Amino acid sequence: MLATCGPAPGPSGMQAANSAAGAGHTSLAERVLIIYHADVPESLDVAQHYRQARGIPEANLCGIAFPSELSVREDHYQMQVKGPLRDCLKRVGDRNILYLVFSYRTPYKVMLPGQRFDSSVDSLAADIWDEVHAVPAPTQPGPVHPYYADHHSQQNRMVAFQDFAAFRAQASTPRIYAVWRLDAASATLAKGLVDKAMQAERKGPLRGKGCFDRNTASLANTDDRSYGSGEWAIQRAADLTRSIGFPLELDTHHQEFGEAPAPARCDDAALYTGWYSLNNYNDAFTWADGAIGLHLDSMSAWNLREGTSWVVNAVNRGITITSGAVSEPYLPNLAQPDGVIHALIAGANVGDAFLRSTPLLKWRIVNVGDPLYRPFPTGAPLDPAKQAPTMILRSPAVLGGVPAVVMLAANAPAAKEQKWKITVSPADLGAAPSEVRLAAGEQKQEFQIRTAGVTERATLRVLAEADGAQVGGSILVLPVMGKPNPETQKVTGGQPVGFTITLGATVQSGTAPFKLKSSCPSDLQAPEVVQVPAGNAVLRVDLTSKPVQKETTCTITVEKYGAEQKATVVLLPGGA
């Protein structure tokens, strides 16, 4: 099956250039390839509307006679979609193109044989040359692509934004693409995605309210992993939005906007992230011009043209940019909302921001809207007083009983004094000052957390809060010593007794000794303290026993930093 690549029925290139006057970003317009359904006139109509609006060259139209408008079998994708699309890319310059935009009524699902979940046409096309993931249509998550920025949301360690064009200009980078689609319940709505983006750009930087919908009331017991990663990503997105001066509605109820006791509505929404209801849209928003929204949901883009899923209904009600999954993506593989907002306020267009924040290609994600839309063309200034600091764990792992050192580091000197409330959990594992202050002009402050002794590995969480902003970290608390070897032994009274304990770390010079105690000191004597030489990681205990008239069981307790280990010694009468 051949693709039609180049001039198609519609206005001339001069008309397109004139209609795009003042739209901006024309240098990127030449780097967009628009893919339309060659057998569906409305698909070409939407493609032409976009081409004219952005001044995209007419040669950058790619018509493919798709076998379906909704989903294709994997073998059909390989033969009837992938091949023709590659041909179009070769004709216009596969290394020149950065953005692929699928037009209205092109298929968006790929059915994989024997699999419960579909892939998306868009995500497969993002790595159409198989240079990141050699498997043509993987059924399991593959490697993270090299343009992805792996932020640490909990500690607020955000990776600096890099322009996609600059990334692709490097000789060693693979030919990957930011893939988008102009698709909706109707051609009119699909065109409106373009019109709203350009209208928002003409009005100036995006304005409106930040609407964020967490699932838990407190992050004090939440690590940045599994479902906790969604909570921290939403919180960080909210903090970033607050720091650029947007009014904020942050809901921390389990219920979503529109469900009591959560707020009934969040109107004039410009930036949104929330969760979680499956394949559902709560009609609790009005969308500002240029609004960008993400709903963390495994079926948020199950159907892009009808039904109950989030993406189609958000578009129906006026959102400009959104993204979702055609089937189960697993939470970490959705576009990460804090990464998206971090890139946007650095001045990125949405095509770059979403690709930079979505870890996998060849998976199950679709992005809906105009990738050239830039909501903050020159970036958005950050208010240092409203920013969350970075939490730097000087001691990401410590022996139980040893203090952990933590630093709060602001992005700029504090304009006025900031008071950060500190919470550690579980409370019996550590203790910290209740408050840490950054004085006016200060940019960083260290504090210590006292840890308790443990006999097994444990996680100590630390949370800092001020004026709604939050930052946290997790400290691994390690046992100072393992179990005695042997834990139980039998000896004849009067014979020497010895055992060893492997320590959690090499002993440093000046380390306090270990304390010992015998439950039957008249029969089995133990020194009160044992000092381990610096540089050693093993505690050797040598004891003296006395003859006994009957079998006697003694317990030796070894204690350090409040943590204890016990060895059992059974003393036998002579000749037993």
C-alpha cells in the first residue's frame, strides 16, 4: 500500500503562509508531518486546516489508505501503516521531521495477537525506525527513551529542560518523534483543537486556575513509588503551578472534583491533573482558553470519539491539550504531570514537554492537540517565595541510631523568612525538629533526624511543608548488626563460648562500643562492653562459662543504639 505524500487538494502554499502570519514558531512548522486518512475527506479537511493555520509545507501531508478508522491488527499496522508512513518520512526528510500529527479519523489502536491490551498507533510511530526498541510491537514495557527526563518528584529534584530540536540535532540520537493527533467526536472539534491553541497564543501566556486532585489527605506516609508516585507528581505539579502565580485548587480527598466532599467544581481550569476513576469524566470543569489537562486513568483514551472516557469528554467540553492511554499503561508510563508543567514553564511547546515527560515509546499513550502550542512562549517567571525547596538527603541510608542529615535547598535566596514544618514517620523510628527556618537571604538549611535502632531494614519518611508546598524524602534505616552466628549453641560448662555478629557497616574510628548483658552472669560471664577495632565489620564475642550441675540456658543480649540481638547458650553438666 502506497502513501500519498505531498500536495493534496486545498489552498495553495502562499495562502497557507498568509493564514499563518503572526502565528509564530514557523521554523518548527517545516518539521511537522501530518498524516491523514486518504479515503476519508474529513480527515484531509482537518489536516489542511492545521497545515494552513501553522504554515506547514504542503509537501508535509501524508495520505494513507488506512484499513480502519479505529483500530488495526498488528500485521496490518506493519504492512499498511508503518511502511507507508516510513515512505512519507523518507520523502520529506526523516531526520528533519520532529512531530507527527495524525488527523481526524485515523486509527489509534493496534490489536496485538493473543494480548488483552492494545497498543497505540501513535506510540508505535514514535519509534517507527525501531532505533530505541527493536521489537516492532512489544507486549511489555521496553527501554526508557533517551529524551525522557527522570525527575525525582518527592525530593523536588527536577531535570533541566532540553529542547527536542536541540536533542535531535546531536549526531548520536535516534530518530524518534513527538506524536500527536487532532482527533475528536467531530471534525469541527478536531479543528477547534488547533484554533484554541492559536487563539491562546495570541492572547499571551496561559492564564487561569490550577486544579489538582490528589487521592490522600497527607503525604507523610507516601513514598515516591507505585501509586505514591502519582500522588507526588500531582503535588509537585501543583507546587510548580503555584510558583508561577496561578490561583490553586488542590483537593486532597479520595473523591474527585464533582464528588462530595471534594469541591463540586473547578472552573476556569488552565492546568489540571487528577485521579482516579476508570474510563470516566466528571463534568466539574470549565476550561480556560489553551487549557492543558491530564487524568491519570488506565482507560483515559479508550475511545477518542465517543463514550465515557476522559479524553473525548474533556475535548467535547473545551480543553485544548490532553493525553491518555488506550489501554492499561501502568502508572509510571503515563505522561508525568510535574515534568510536563516543568517543561512548559521553561518555554517548551507541548510536543516537547509531553515527550520529555513520557518514559516509553511503542506503548499505549496518545496525545491530543497541537504539538506546536506554546502556552508560555518566553517561559513563566517563578516566585521563589512560593517554590518548594529541594530536599537533599545527605544520609540516604544510615545505621539505626545514627543521625541522618537532611538539607532544604531553595532555588533562590529566600525573599522573606520561611518556616518549614517537619514531620517524620513512623514516629518511633526517628525524631526531627518540628520546624526549620530559612531566614531572609538564606538559600539552604541543614537539620538532623535522630534515628532509632532497628533489627530489620526500615524506611523513615521526612516531609517538609510550608504554605501548601511540600517536599519529602525517604531514608533507609539499616540494622547496626545482624543475628549472632550461631544463634544457639550447646557447650559443657567451663568451656569457652564464642560467636560473631556481622555489622551493618564498617566501624569508624571513635565509634561507641557495643553493650553486652548475660541473663545468668554467675554461670556465663560477659564483658559489659566490647569495642570493635576501626575498619572491621564483624563483632567477635568471647565469653567464659563455669561448670554447672544441671542443664542451664543463658541469653546474651548485645545492644547498640537501642537495637538488640540475642544469642542463646545452653550450658551442659560435665560429662553430658
